[in-house]
Amino acid sequence: MYEDDSLEVYIDSTDNKFAWGGADDYQIIISPAPGGGMRVREFFHPERTAGACRIVDSSVTARGYEAVLALERPVFAVGDGRVGFSLAARNIDRVLNSDAKFNWFFLEPATYLGEMQVKW
């Protein structure tokens, strides 16, 4: 990632079809922070998720960034079983005025995410 690029994590905690801003759906964005390090924020429900997602370890090397994301499972309604899950890498190039997003999984005709099995 470079400057304003990001990794995006999408979670559908009930695995019932992802809706942009849905009550059980989450978009978590991880990106480089100004001055070094990493920052993270959940964008659909920040009033209830603030502080419930955080970077617990990170490093910046010549090869790029590494970060470990921790989520408070009760806040994100993630229990045992399957949850909808997808990753995306977003590349923003302000010089070339381009914006591209590479998604791991979105299934048509509705927006179903891939699945992740969660065990306590």
C-alpha cells in the first residue's frame, strides 16, 4: 500500500446477503497513517464499532506494510458458524486521476460474499 491506498475487509455477520451499510454488514478499512504506522476504521456503523477494531501489531518495511487486525466479536456480531467475508485492495492514484478496487469475492446476482468459518 502506498499513502492513500487501502485494504478493505467486508463482513456480513449473518451471511444473508451483503447490503451497503446494512445493519449486520461492515466495511473495515486499513491504510497507512500519516507519519508512519497503520490506521483502521469501520465505516458503516462507526457509532457502535469505534474502538472495537484496532491494529494490534504492524510494521513498515521496504517490501510494504504488515498489520494484525483485532475485532471485538460481540460488537461485530461474529459468533460460531459462517460469516460472509471478502477482502479488497484499493489503489488510488491522484497523479493519474485513477481509482481501482480489486475484490476477492462478490457473487451475483445479489451481493453475496465468500464465506469464512468461525470457531471459538
